[in-house]
Amino acid sequence: MIVLQARRHYKPIALALLLLAVLVVVLPPLLLFPTYSPEMTTLTLPEPDVIGSMPLSTAMRDSGYSSVLSDHQMRIDEVSQLLWAVQGITHGSVFRAVPSAGATYPLELFFVQMDESELEEGYYHYIPQEHQLEWVNTTVDRGVVLSAFMGDDRTAVSSVSTVYFILANYSRTTARYGDRGIQYVNLETGHAVQNFLLQLSSLGLKTRPITQFGKVWIQNLLSTSFVPLVALPVGLGNDGASVPQARVHFCCAEENEATVEQAIMKRRSTRDYINGTIPFTVIADILNDSSSIEYLDTDSSILDVRVVAGQVDGLGPGSYNYWLVNGSFTELSTLDLRGDLMTAGLSQPWIEDAQLDLVISVDMGWVNAEPDSSYAHRVAMISIGMMAQNICLKGAAYGLGTVTVGAFYEDQVATVVDLPGGFKPIYIMPIGLTSEFVG
Ligand SMILES: Cc1cc2nc3c(=O)[nH]c(=O)nc-3n(C[C@H](O)[C@H](O)[C@H](O)COP(=O)(O)O)c2cc1C
């Protein structure tokens, strides 16, 4: 009897609580993101400029990064150029500006246009195959966009009219590679971010890449279930201070060098190499320019770069530590380890055929000590992807062949190059001679 009476009292309270929950949780998102379907229009973008004018090494040292931004109303040709550099089709009908594990292409590019310019307000989705945009004609409330960001990131977003987003559909890659596919997608994101920065630099524009923001908020804003990974507000740079320091430039007159766009066009995974040697100055130049990246929430101390040399003129066969802090090399072994590395690399022949291989590794001690180790791993992979993209482009500019190898036995690779405890190899990067070499 007592129990029944108690239930009678609880029922109205429970109903009131339920009503309150509905009001607090369900109503605000409905008001902010109305469920009507706004109109979608397809727009064809102008052809990208695949010649360009800024030498690749200038863009690498200048960087498209600025922590503080001011507004620039993007023109349609700038939008076209930027999207092409990040995900555009550059060879055949499928292959894109950045490498992709198994050509699974998990990345999607969106942007929001918060003020009307040559582009009308709304949000846009890039279709690489047709070099087109899907435009959803809707009012973009700046306040709603800003709510997804904090601190200086919010200030940067509040200063511009256009914010780009790189999103991922992980299942496209995990369907083929299982959980390792997550690492592959995060690496690929780094490749895309780096092309974004280089192309921005060539356009005279800047961004502040943001990796921590309200993901669900942005998914609601863009009406998508893809996972937003990086937000890139675009504008003019306002501070010189955070541009990475230019370092010693080893060789090659800039006027003879490939531009950003030419290097993007030339880059493709190359697995056939010819016999001969590569000068050490070229390898030093590639590593020197490629390692000036803008680390996102990390720094160079979490990475380890090994050079496994076989046929490098001026650098004897052996393995070397490449120090990211000052660009110097330390000899670790005088054995040609390319064959052993190939065996550890699932016997992929291009690892042994290349004149040299790079092994890029991450300090898992740092990753695991971070409060959110899955986030730490992701930003580390993005940084490695950024550096690897630079190496691919710089290699392409020299007419060298490169390929980013992500599939191998990690323990065996760590043993071959004698990695310090706690470091995990992420990429093996063969660099090999082709008939197009310009040294
Ligand atoms: C994360 C990642 C892992 C990759 N792993 C390998 C690999 O183990 N072996 C290989 O030959 N290519 C590998 N690739 C290269 C892709 O196969 C290549 O990018 C894709 O086929 C598209 O061709 P493209 O790079 O010429 O545009 C990898 C690429 C990425 C981004």
C-alpha cells in the first residue's frame, strides 16, 4: 500500500522531469538547426591554375599559417584553386592531389560562407570528380559557427568570412584495412592540411588550423555524419611572428624550381626506380624544407626520422638519425639495411629498390601520457602526414619517385632501424631515382 502511494507521487514528478529534459535537450538544437531541407544547387568551379608562380620551397618556408587572421572575401577562382590542391583530381579520373591508402579516399571537404561575396552565403561541399560545389543556400548564423570554437580559435574564426572543414568517412578505409585504417585516414588528413597550407601560401592567404572544436555542432551545421577533423578559417595573415623560421637552403636556384601547383600535379606514388645515385645535397634539401611544418598541438620532439641509405652520393650506405631540430645527420650503422627493411615492409620491393628510405616514427610514450591519447595520436598522425606530403612534393619537384608505405610489421621495422624504446614506426618512405631527375 505504501509502495503504491509512493508511486502515485513519483509519477507526476517523473513526467515533469521528462518534459523539462525535452525542453532543455531537444528544443535548442531544433531552433538552431531547423529541420527544413534548404535548397541545394550544383556549381561548376573555374579550372584550377596548374602552373602557378610561387616556388615550392618558398611556400614551404613561408607557410600559409597565421595565428591571427583578418577578413578576405574569397574569390571563386581562389576557392577553386584551394579545393583542387587539397582533393582535386590530378592524374587519371580517380587519383587525387594527396595520396590515399588503397585509393579509398575517405576525406570530404566542406566550407561555410558566412557573408555574401562572389560566393553566396551558405555551406558548400566539394565534389572532386567534377570539380564542382554543392551549395546549400541557407543563412549561416555566425554565432552558431562560433559556438563550436574556444579562445584564440574562436577569435580567428570570428575574423573571417569563410571556414573550411576537412571531414572523414573512416569506414571507407577501415572497411579495407580494419582498425589500422583509422591511422591511415589521420595521416591522409595531414597530407591534405599540408597542401591546403602550401596552396594558401601561394595565394597570399593564411589559415589557423584548428583540431579541437565542437564536432557534433559542426556536423549539425553541415547536415553531415562525416567526422570533422580540422577546421581552417581562411583570411589574411596579421602577424609575422608564428611563421616557421626559414632555415638554411642547401641547393638549387629557386627560379629553376617547380611551383607549388606543378609539384602537386607531378606527385604520384612511384614504385619503379632506375639505377644510379642521388646526391646527398638533394636529400638534405628535401629533408630541410620538408621538416618546416606547422605542428598542430604537437612539436618535433615526438617524432623520429631515420634515413636508410643505399645509393646516396656523399652519404655512405647505412642508417642515420635525422635531427629535426637542426637538420643534422648522425650515423647509426654502416650496413645497407634496405633489404631487411623491405622484408619488414611486407616484402614491398620498392623499399629495397629505392636509393634510400626514410622511416618516420612517433613517440608512443608521449601519446599514451596525454589525457586524451586518441586525440594525441590523431594530431601526431596529422603532423607526420604533413611532413610526408612535403617530402612527396619536394621529391616530385626534383623528379624523384616517392611512395608513402603504411603497411609493414612494426616490430620488425623498429628492430631494423634500432628505434628508441617506445617509438612506433608510422611510415616507410622510399625515395628513388626516375628518368625525370633534375639534380
Ligand atoms: C596512409 C597511407 C598508406 C599507404 N600505404 C601504402 C603501402 O603500404 N604500399 C604502397 O605501395 N602504397 C601505399 N600508399 C600509397 C597509395 O597506394 C596511393 O596513394 C594511392 O594508390 C593513390 O595513388 P597516388 O598516390 O599515385 O595518387 C599509402 C598511402 C597512404 C596515404
